[in-house]
Amino acid sequence: MVLAIRGRAREFATKETQRWSRILGSKSHDEYLSMKTDIDYSLYLVTDQKLCLGRELIEVVMEAVAGGVSIVQIREKDSDTMAFFQLARAMKKSLEKTNVPLIINDRVDVAIAVGAEGVHVGQTDLPCSVVREMLGPGKIIGVSINTFDQITEAEKFHINYLSLSPVFPTPTKPDTTPAFGIEGLKKARQKTSRPLITIGGINKNNLNEIIVAGMDGAAVVSAICSAPSPRSAAQELADIILQARKRGS
């Protein structure tokens, strides 16, 4: 079954590349990236089944979406390929009735196999150029950014958004580089016009200053996954983002 998934992924990647080459013709990569400017990164949920207080992950995610989550990433580092595929397929089916994109962490093969809207990669995962070749131009690619130099390097590639990590120290990712902090977010905003999100230790008490610092979105894990009511938690965070943008406009 795993081999079948990988085979389907390779076949799909080839067909997508050919299809988009016909559609885009001589369009530049920057032009086709502009086709994805309608993505709402405001409240970005990154999943962690271990933090869901024993509840079904899809149930938690759908509650959060009902509360205002605008994009979902499945990040399940401990799952084997089959379990990841089955979870991603079920999540994609559940999200189809919404306008919320599904992003897969790292696993390009799984993303292709389930028809996810995109992939998020880290600095030690597949190179972004390879991921773009596999996915074609019609999909979202995000990359984790841990240093300012990586922002400069990311400008060379066809990436839809950058995720600054971490903004604050966080127990969900204890092996990270030094935190950017609010001043670091402001500095990063000056370095790129790409959509920027940030992750790490974000909660309702610090979310306002993150948005005011120029971020296009905030990614959260425990703030929603471990909340007694994921829907209420998402509603509160989404409202903070909305109000911060109103004050900044």
C-alpha cells in the first residue's frame, strides 16, 4: 500500500508539472506565485494529536475551523506512512466542505496522494526547488525560517509563505534556534514582501503584538489543540487578529 501511495505521488507530480506548463506557458514563477495571494494565513493551526486531551484530532480541527481557523497543517512526526496517509485523507475529506486549505508537514508524497493544497518544509527537509518541481505551481509551499540569513536565501525560491520559528520559546519545539522576539519579527518584515507567519509560544496574551509587528498570520498548536473548547479558543484568537488589524489600518 505504501508503495502504491508513492507511485501515485510520482505519477501525479509528473502530470501536474505537464498540466501547469501548458496552462502557464511563458509565465514567470513570480507570476504563478501571485496566483496564490488569496490564501488567508491569519490563524494557522498546526496539529498535534498528543495535545488534544484524548479527543479525536479531526473533531478538534473541525471545531477550530468553525471558530475561525483559516488554514490547517497536519504535523504528526511520530506517525508511520500509512497512518499519516489515512489521517490526511480523512482530514482532507472533512475540510472539503470549507474553504480552509490543508497543508502537509514534510511529506510531499502524502500531500500529493490526498490532494492537499500544499506542503510545509523545514530547513533539513527536501529542498524547496525539488518540492516545487514535484507539486507544480498550483500548490502552496511554506518553509520554516530560523535565522535572518534564511529569509534572504528563501527569496531565491518559489515559496508562498515563510514561517518564522520560534517567536517565543515553546515546549512543543524545545530543540529550536534562539527566539526571534517581537523586534526580530519587525526586522524580518523589512527583509521580505512574502507572506510571513510565526510560531512558538503564541497565545491570546501576546498575539496582538505579533500582528502589529507585521505578521500575516500566527501559527498555534497547544493554544487550540489543548483548549477545553477549540472552537471558543479559535474564536478568541481570530477576534484578536481582526482587532489588531483594524487598529493598524
